[in-house]
Amino acid sequence: MKRKNGFIAISLLYSFFLCFIALMMGLLANYSHSYLILSKLNEPLTYTNNSLKSTFLSAYPPIVDGTVDFSKFVPSASGNSGQSGLYISEDDDGTSYYLRGEISNNYVDIGTTFQETLSLYTLTDTSGKQYTYNNELDARAKCDDFFSDESECHITVETQVTGGPLLWRIVRINGDNTIRLIADYGVGVSAFNNSNNSNFSGSSIEDALEEWYTMTIVRPGLGNLIAEASYCNNTSNSISSYSPSLECRGNSLKLKVGLLSADELVMAGIVSENPSSKISFNNYLYSSTSSEEKESYAWWTMSPYTSSAIYAAYAAGNSGIISYNTDENYVVIRPVINLKAEVEIIDGNGTSERPYRIYLSS
């Protein structure tokens, strides 16, 4: 009987030992699985090592044959105006690659957004018919058609706020390998200066750009993408002789945000207004318009025309020229920034539907 009880005790102990081993193996397997999941969740996201510069240069091999005649259309039926594509020129920092003509896949999405406020003015005539206008002056002018006494004309105002992503267009790869971008449309209006002065430093438009940069780039945490780069407040008036250059012939400034020079506009394919019969529509800067401002859409450059006038691009609606505006006039702002050379592509093919989305690899 004693031997039988001993056998039962040993069997129970052995069974308990096997259960303990099985339990520990289960716990160990569960721990390993959980650790694997957590380690995957904690791994940083990685993307293909694909710099924006190298990808873009692969999409647009530089055109190096012949000298471009900047006084002609792009492309031109006669003469060497240069076909649309990527060209090589020297700037103050080295060899630059600039875009000219009709370019459809130079869109970049860096994560910026915009907000627009549109006011609609509606008046009702004596028969009850309603008329809606985008500005109050037009609505007030219409009052005279229906009412002999203007005090009888009642206008209602409706404000609409819209917004969405603010896309950018690649202008060129700079000599220091940073990538120059211009906003695809205007972000507001400003006088260039209010003191009869064509210097960019200390100007009204510099203040407007810096305020916009703080609100749109710095506060959303996008400032690490932006490089300080060279901008040119050039004074050579070189577009009158169609001899534009990326080498600054004026005040060279190191900035985080600025404007294009008139020379850069000419190199992109916009011609001077002289002769006025020359209107250039076939360039990527012209195609970027604001729907509310198509008929009067002009935007500032950084290039003085005189001491009190600045070159501006009339590049929308029925206009496709470079002209000038007095520095106290309010004209559209299209900011220009430069991405750091290290930015890489997450995805996209550069079209407006699938713009290049980027991140900073280091």
C-alpha cells in the first residue's frame, strides 16, 4: 500500500512539472509575440532613399544644345527660343538647373495650407430679382440702375471661407543644391513699399512675407525643411535687353523667404511687354492663376524698374507679360522658398494630382 501511495505521489509531481513547463512555454511564446509587435510599432517609418533633386533631374535631363533667345516665345515657330525643359546656367553659388516653358510635373506638396475669405455682395431690384457681385463697388454701381435714391438700395453681404493645400512649383535647383519653389498662386496682396523706395530690405512686402512665413511655415512645424538661400534685389534692368542671368547684379540677400527676380521670370518663359504684341502663355508660371483674379492677376518680383517702381508679372487671364507697378500699389504676393538639399520624396510623380510629397532625411 505504501509503494502504491508513493507511485501516485510521484505521478502527481511529474504531472504538475509537465503542466508548469507547458505554462512557462506558453507565457514565453506570448511574450515573444508581443515584443515583436511592439518592436514593429516602435520602428521609425522609412522611405526609399530618393532625393528630390536626383528624382527631378532624372525626370528632366538638362537641355544643353544651343543658346536660348529669351525674346521669343516658348516654344517658337522660328528662332531658338528653347524648347520646354530643364536648362543649365551659373548662379552665385555654382551650377544651377532652371525650368523653362510648359512644365506639368514640377508640383511639390510640403504640407502647407491656405485659407481664403470671399465676400459676396447681393442687391435686390424693385422686381425682386437678385444680383451678386464679388466686390461692394460693383454692387453699389448697380444700384444706380434701379434706384433714384441710393439710400433705397439695400445690399446684403455673405462671407465664405475656403481653404485647402497650398502647392508649390519647382523653379530651379540652385548652385548650392537647394531647391527653389514658388507658391502655385497668390497668398495675399501688399504694397512693395510705402516710402518711394525699391529696396527689398526693410520694405512693406518683406514684412508681409515674414508674417506669412511665420504663420504658414514656422508655426505648423515646417521650418526644418527650409534653407536660407540667395535672393537677388537686382538693379540691372537686364530684361530690357533680354540678357537675363542667375548671377545677381544688384543686392544679393540671404533669406528664408522672398520673391523671384525679373531675370528668373524671363528665363522661365515670360517675355517683356515691349513690344506689347508679345504675350507668352506657354510657361508654368503663367498657368498658375487665382480663379478670383484671372483678369487682373499680377504679382511682385524682387527687381526694381526704377527707384519707385517694381517689375511685376502679369501672368494670368489675358495677360502673359512682365511689366511694372509703382511700389505703393497693392499687388499679389507669390512667396518663394528654398528646400534643403537633403529633402527626399515619400511619394508622388510631380503632377498636380500627385505632387511630390517630401520629408527631411536628417
